[in-house]
Amino acid sequence: AVFAGCSFLSASAVVPVVMGVDKSVTQAAAGMPLGQALKVVLRDFALRPHRVVCSIPYCMVMGVYFLTYGANNLADVVSERYDLGSTTQNTMKLFGATGAYTTSSILKDVAFAKMFSKASEAATEVKRAVPLTTYGTFLFRDALIIGAGFILPAMVAGGIKSSSSM
């Protein structure tokens, strides 16, 4: 339960910025100028924060990061309780957090594209198949993000600690 609370707090720290960027970029791809899209997002956060926080897009982004941080924290808890080695713990983090992030992020991005591309009623829906290499590229990017954010800091801290004899 504690790891879930920590996951929620961690997600709460990044979601407003990530949601604002995601929404603005998606709206810009649908034809709205990026500057205007950013202004709309900032205005909504400033004037109606309660509406933003209770909105479906905000909850979707919160879900992505709650799942990602939750998978990372769960790997830490399981590793600690079962006295697993750092290699096993890092492998669990890499696969668990990357899987959670990639899956939930792609689902969120598809939903955002459908929600925010309706800015122009006259626009016709374009259906394209997504090449398999695109998913591979997303997976590579996400594994790199998870590795740099969750695994590398602990490794560097351990190296600094052992080299400085603390």
C-alpha cells in the first residue's frame, strides 16, 4: 500500500507537465498552432485546475505514470522482501516498468489522437497502419527512459558510495 501511495505522489509531480505537452503536441498535429495549443493548456491549468485534474486526459496520463512508478516500486519491494540481487532487481524494473509504460502510453496516445484530433469537424479521419518498426522504436525509447530513470541512478550512487568508502 505504501508503494502505491509513493507511486501516486511521484506521478502527481510529473503529470501536469506531461499532460500539457502531450495534449498540446497532439492538438498541433491535428492542425492547431502549437503556441495556441500551449496557451489553451496553460490557461486551463490556471483558471480551471479542478476541471483539468478531474478530466479524462489528466486521469489517463496519471494512469500511465502511476502504473510505471508502481511497477518500479513493486520491483523494489519484491526484491527487498525476497533478498534478490541487484541484477534481478534491475531486470525486474527494466521489464516491469518498461512494459507498464510502453503499453499504457501507447493506449493513451491512441486515445489522445482520437480525442484531440476532433478539433476540426471538417477534418476527415485518416486510417494508417502503424509499421512494426515504430513499435520497436517506442520500445527502445521507453527501455532507455526506464533504465536512465530507475536503474542508472542506483548504480551510480552505489559506485560513488563504494569509491568514497562511505
